[in-house]
Amino acid sequence: MSDSLNIALKLPDIWQQRALRALQERRDVVLQAPTGAGKTYIFELLVEKGFRGQAIYTVPTRALANDKLLEWRRRKWNVGITTGDISENLQAPVIVATLETQKFRFIRGEGPALLVIDEYQMLADSGRGVNYEMVIASVPRKTQLLLMSGSVGNPRDVATWLRRLGRRVECVEHQERPVPLDEIYTEALPGKLPTSIQGFWPTAIAKVLKAGMAPLLVFAPRRQAAESAGAAPWPVYCRKKIRCN
């Protein structure tokens, strides 16, 4: 069965339907939902239902942009990418990008039909937040906005800010986590590890995996850190059970 058909057959939840309906009615959407709840699925549904015009999907890192490019090309989408170090197929209906690559376009008053800002909590980042704020404030009225995050404490305030900029905005919040979070201390996990595994994070990851708590999602602040964790010499019981972002 194709990925497109899988998307069509999966019935969206009420909050996903609400966000999709707002986008189809040409409103902006500020979307707050936990990681793994299905925020990206809303954008995918919009595209699969025949969204007209170009959509630019921005992510905070080049690694995430490459991941999305590969994922959507496997679904036979026509997708381009621009991340600062690579620009390819820029006339495609869907472009994956880092946000900074778009700021001068918006300053010139140009824009796509839809701009998606995934992980828009970057507004609060001390280094990159000013670029996020400038881009959002510069987006032409003809460009719809879809802001998505799972870690913004005041999404309604962000929606209010957009309304002050003259935009029609729907704030959609969903609090239920598909996978409950449990807090544990990795030092308390049993099990002796191979001496080939060294370092705090590789050791912690190996303990979690050996305890049978996979799959494990690891968030690292830099691409090099994620690659280092993912490239650790895991024993056989740990292979293919770790994803680093």
C-alpha cells in the first residue's frame, strides 16, 4: 500500500481536523501539541488533498531538512531543498528549508502560498530568535502561516501577536501525549556494558536500550553531537533502536 493511500485512510483526530479546516479556510494556524502527536500529519494531509501553490516547510537544522526531504521523496512527492549549503529543485510545490534561507525573500515582500515553521519555539532562542521574529513579522499577508511546536508555554500570546500584525489566526492546542513520559535516573538502571562504550551520553543510551526501553529518541543541540551518539559502538542488542535529532 502506498504512503499516500495510508495518509488518506488514516482518520485525523478532532484537533487535527480543526487545524486542517482552518488552513483550508485560508487562516493562519498556531499549533501546540506534544512530540509524536501528529503535527506534521496536518501538513501532509493538506498537501495530499491538493493544496494549491508552493509550500515552504522550515526546520531548525540542516539534518532535519535532509530527513524530511528523503521521507517525502520516498512518498513520491516533488520536493526541493534549500539549507544554505545546498539548493535543489526550488520550483517544486514543496520546499524543505532552514528558516534563515527565507528571510531576504520576505523582506523583499515575496512569499510562497504557505510557510510552515516547525519548532517555532526558536523564537525564544538567544542567537536565532531574532531571525525567526523578523521572518514571521515580514511574511506577506498573501502567505499563510502554520506555526508548530510541542514546547511553547504561551501559544495564545503568539496568536495574539500575529493578530496585531493584521493576520487571521486560529490557535489549536492538544495536550494529550500519545506516549506518556516517565522520569528515570539512568544510574539506577542495571546492567554491565561493554568497555567499548565510553562517555556519559553513549553510556546512558546503552543502559536505556539494554533495559528494554527502546525505541529511544535523543535530542542533541548540534548535528555533530547527534552523529557522535548515533555512531557509538553499540552492541547487537542496541542496533537500529536509536534515532538522534
